[in-house]
Amino acid sequence: MSKVIDYYHFLLSPWSYLGIKHFNEVVTKHGATVNYKPISVMDTFENMGGTPPAKRHPSRQRFRMDELKRWSSHLGVPMNFEPTFWPADQTLAAQMVLAVQAANGNAGKLSDALLTAVWAEERNIADEETLASIAKECGFDANALIAQAQSDVIIEAYKTTTAEAHERDVFGSPTYIYKGENFWGQDRIDFLDRALAAS
């Protein structure tokens, strides 16, 4: 039986970006299948008790930045700690990922490319032309994908996926769910690895 991971995330999350390489290695190692499920950032903060980074106490903001630098160095993952186009409206980008997931379940390349665009390439994922370029780079028909992403079906899917995440106790990004167990944060991927190995 295939090992299936539900991966809930924000396409603006630095922690999701930092976890890309390790997560993909674990997925490949176990031959797992991933359901890519981007969810609304602000709805998650509002409904699940979180505070957006800009509204946190300065001490928390400083510690967050220190941790990003530590993890970037530790993982050997280069990143821009203060990207120009952050925060940005991820809605269309998220709907594109959901459209690919619905069509063929191979949304990982696009999801990873969007996170990398924000945190390493200074690209604006709220801009439709930028999204079209990223889609083409990932091998997709950009016009067709964007049209599908803007359809009523996918717009609704973004809402229902976000609600589904909250029902499953997802309050932050990245959250990986395997066999009903939540693993929150890129620093929990080793525990996900163990769970996959044990099953």
C-alpha cells in the first residue's frame, strides 16, 4: 500500500521553503505519495490562534530571524531573509497548485518552485505574469493552468482545503500529516521519516 502524506502549507512560509530538500529526500526514500494542499495564510492565523509575523512582539520577530539564519546555515539552503515581495497574496499561486494536484497529483515541482521564487529569487507570486513564467519553467501550459486555477471549482477547493486543514488541527506551515499524525515544522521531518519507516 502506498504511503500517503497530506502536506498543508503556505506558499509564503520560509519554513516550508527550508524544508523542501529534506522533505523531498524523505518522500523519495519511502516511495511516498504527497497530496499538496496549500492553505490560506490569514484564515489560518485568524481561525487557529496565530499571529502574523509583523504583529508579533519585537523580541519574537528578532528570534524568528535568528532561527531562519541558523536553519539556513545548518541546512545549507540559501535564502533571502527579507524578500522584496513578502508578504504577498498567494491566492492564485495556491489555486494553481491545487489545480495541478486535482489534475494529475504531481504538484510538488510547482509548489517548490513558488516557495523558491519568494525566498531565493525575489519574484512576486502575486503577479500573474510571474506566475505564468514559473508555470512554464515547470513544464506547464501556463495559460491553461491559470484559467483552471481561476475556475469556480478550484476557488472553492482552496476554501474547502483550508477548512479541512483547520478541522485536522493544522495551525501552521508546514504541516505534514501521515496516518492521522501531525508533524508541524520542517524540524519535524525526521520524526515523519521515522513514522514512514515504521509503517
